[in-house]
Amino acid sequence: MKSNWNYPTTVWVGNNRIIEINSACKNLKIKKPLFVTDKDLVGLDFVKNIIKIIEKEFKNLNIFSNFSGNPNGENVDEGVKEFKKNNCDGVIAFGGGSGLDVGKAIAFMSGQTRSIWDFEDIGDYWKRANNDNIAPIIAVPTTAGTGSETGRASAIINNETGVKKIIFHPKFLPSIVILDPVLTLDLSPRLTAATGMDALAHNLEAFCAPGFHPMADGIAIEGIRLTKKSLITAFKDGKNLEARSDMLAAASMGSTAFQKGLGAIHSLSHPVNAQFNLHHGLSNAIFMPYVLTYNKKFIEKRIVSVCDFLGLKKNFKSFLNWILELRKELNIPHALSEVISEDKFDLEILSKMALEDPSTATNPRLLNLEDMKKLYDHSMKGNLFS
């Protein structure tokens, strides 16, 4: 068996490490950064204060923020124009998953002539890229969920097809990551819950994905443990810095681990994110127990093998019950019908999109179109598989 393992990210961790942002630019020889964050964050006081810190070193800082959640290709194109117009030479990607994904994509596409869709995560499409002029990236997450700061891809919606695409290249990986839990203190309980469940989904699916990758497995198991230890605390006591730090670590670990693969939780999520603008972490949380029970025969031994480490009874039911109780405590809806009207849900089209999603290939159980229909149907009705 042959596998490629990659863990080269430099991560600066700790309270108030954001004040070192200009040092990060110097380390990467960035002289004219483009600060990328979404339109909901850019006007907040704590973000304005960070921009002031950066402007002490870079007087005419360029800022791009004309996008929000679930970004699309046009957002990236506009950001690339801004990058080139101002002769920028690096990107500070700041915010939640959308800010990080757009920032990374801008840095990558600033050196390309082909369409962004030519670099979808299919086979060796990434080898089409011109590697010479890809700008360096500094990533600063303000949510503990997507883990995009340690990932080699961005999730971008193609508006023409209505499909969320995974755009991949090794140089999407940021060169320096700043994990500062202070930046997550004001995250609402609702977003703390959704992003935390996103981190859990990444670690869980990576651990259950087939293939030989013990490094990813070890990271994923610890990411699950940190989530079990601290997500409820962060949800109930948002000012708890230890819990916030644990969740930031769990998020980064999930993204690091899922180079091994993901699964049907993400396959089912991506179409509803694109079609209904549903928060990705929330959809992952809703689909999680349905996919777990559908995959049970193929993952039960792996799940049971880590129950001791997680402080659970050594059986699949104990693990499943923890997931169900966790969702309940976080006020996560049990059924998809609680957030999407069934009469607006085109089962045929969405199931086909889910089947074609790249995450499907590494689901522990081989899936076909009928499987996807069953998973959506059970998730919509709230019926777990026996």
C-alpha cells in the first residue's frame, strides 16, 4: 500500500497571538498583503482593531470583504482582481470557513490563467496549476469548525451548476496559521455549536475513512476527545479560554486528519449548503447519526476501539448515544425537515449531487444513488437506521 502523508503547517498557538500578525508577514516576505474577511466580520470592532495593528506596518492595507457564507466563484474572481489591481504579494485570510476559503482561493488563483473549476479535487487536476506565482497565505480562524486553516482545499459554489465544489492544490495550505482563542470568545452559542459539530464531523469521518494512515487516525481520535471534553463548555460558557483553545485545536486537527478522506456526512451536506444556503456545520450535525447508523457494519469495530479513550462504554450504541445527546444539548435539530421544507426538497437531484461529491469515494460503505436517497429520506423524517 502506498500513501502520501503531509503535515508541514506552521501554527502559532496561544492567547493574543494575533498581535504577531505583522511578524508573520515579515517571515513570509509579504510586503503588500490583501486582508480577506467576510462582510459580516469586517465592520466589527475587534476586526477593526486587528486591521489597525496591521496598518502600523502596512500603511495602505488593501481589504477585500465583498462576500458572505457559502462563497461562490464570482467572489473569488472579484478578490483576484483586487489582489492584482493593488499589486499584492500575499493574503491574510481571516474569519470563519468562508473568509479562509476565499482568501486561500484568491492567493492560489492570482497565479493562474485557467478557470477555478479546472482545479476541482478530481484525480490529478491540481497538476494543471502554474506553481510559480501562487501567493503565500497567513490564516487566522475566528471560528472553531472548518479547519480550513490547515487544509489544502477551498469549498466554493459554482453558481452556474448550483454545486459546491472542492478546489484543491497543495499550495492552498497556509504557510503560517495563528490560532488565537481570544478571537473566538464572542462567537454565539448557535455558531459555537454548529462549527464545533463541523470539527467533530471532520475528525470522525477521517477516522472512519478506509485506508492506511495511522498519523491521521491518531490526530482524529484526539480531535474527537477534545470535542467531547470542551464543546459543551464552550457552548455554555463562551468566555472559557481553555475550552475555546481546545475547540480551535480540534478544528485544525480535523482538517489535518481528513487528508485521509471524509464520507457521506459531507456528501449529503454539500448539496444542501449550495441549494438552501444551510450552514455547513449545522447540516453535518444533522446528518451525522444517520450516516453513522447506515455505516455501522463497516465502522463498528473502529468506533468501539476508541470508546475507552473517550470515556464511553465499549459498544457502538454508547458512542451513538453520546452523539445524540450532544446534538440535543447543543439545540441541533434532529431532522432535516426542521430546517428545510420537504416540498422544496428535490430528492432525485440532490441525491445525484451527493453521489457525485468527492467525499463519497472515501465513505466506509460503498454507496449508490439509492443509498443517497435512503439517507436523505431518513434524515428528513428523523428515522435512524436500525
